[in-house]
Amino acid sequence: MHHARLSLPLKRLLLALPLALSVSLAAHAQQAQEQPQAPQKQEQPRQAMPPSHAEAGRMMQKLARFRHVPLTVEKAKAAIEIFLTLKEKYPPQTFRSKTPGPMGAAEAMKRSEKAKAILELIRSKGFASIDEWTRTFASVGMALAHVREGDDNAEKKLRQLEQARMPEQMKAQIRAMLKAVIPPEQNVEVAKKLLADEQAKKMIEQVEKPR
């Protein structure tokens, strides 16, 4: 198994891939799925299991194709406000999808019976479509995660990656993903302003707070 040959920081990286969108709909949907449910016929022990190689690979491929939306403070706040409204008004299954990340969340919302109302809300805040909003919201999440972890954190992981013992194909996937999640400088500056704004910080805390 290749995981056994990964350095500890890279193991942590793979396990933390879902958190790359730390304030994304995908992260919220995952939290909702992990809330206690009614007892099933066969109760399974609740354990935090690492993603399989296939799941991690698919997740990395999706993240590697991500394109950041250029942010302003106003646009970022509008994206967060939409999420908070959706979180308050709609049940978690509205955002639940087998596909990880903002793409999956967007598809789930478009299939929902609430799609028309959701689109009206999104347009009222200046976004043309559900896809545009989810990509913007994910861009906000990546920028916030980048600032919180330290501006040079992704670069450190890239250096660790080059020294790791693993198949070149896996290394290439992780390299592409790491480069893709690094936000543009404009978005980094917006994230810093959000974290320095008390009102925005409270909004971010509400996003990350489980139902």
C-alpha cells in the first residue's frame, strides 16, 4: 500500500483534502451527513476513515481543475451571506451529493425542488447562476484556508512532496492539486481583510458552525 510510504505531513494532507474548502458547501454537507441519525438495523462503529486511493485520486483531480474566481470583499461577503441564508432556510440534503466539492453541491441544488428559489436568492446578490456562486464561495474558502495556514504553507507542502517516496503518478496528482488550490494574490488580500473585519469573522464562524 502506497500510504505506508508517505511522510506524515503528506498523510495529513491527503486526509485533509476535504478541508481544502474549509468554508465550502461540500464541507457543510459532509458535516450534515455526520450528524447522529436514527438507529439503523445494523449499527456501525463511527470512525474517521481516511479516503481510499481511488477517492483521494478523484478528489485531487477535481481540485486540480479548479479555477479561482477573482474576489472583492463585497463579492466574498455576498457569497457568504447566501450560504448563511441557505443554511438557515433549507435542510442539509439540499446540498448533499456523491460528488465532492462545489461542483457536487451545485448539481445537488440544481436538482432540488428548491432550485428556483435558490437561484432567485443567488441572483438577488449579484450572481448569475448557482455555478458562479458555488465557485465564488469555494474561492473564498480556499483563500481563507490559505491565510489561516500561513501564506507559505502550500509551498512547504510542495517541497515536502518532491522529497517523498511515492509513485510519480501520485506525486504528479498531488503537485497539480497543491498548485491549483493556491489562491491568487488578490484573493489572499481579500481573505486577510475578511479575517480582520469583526462582522465578517462572525459570518465565517456561522458558516463553519454545524447545524
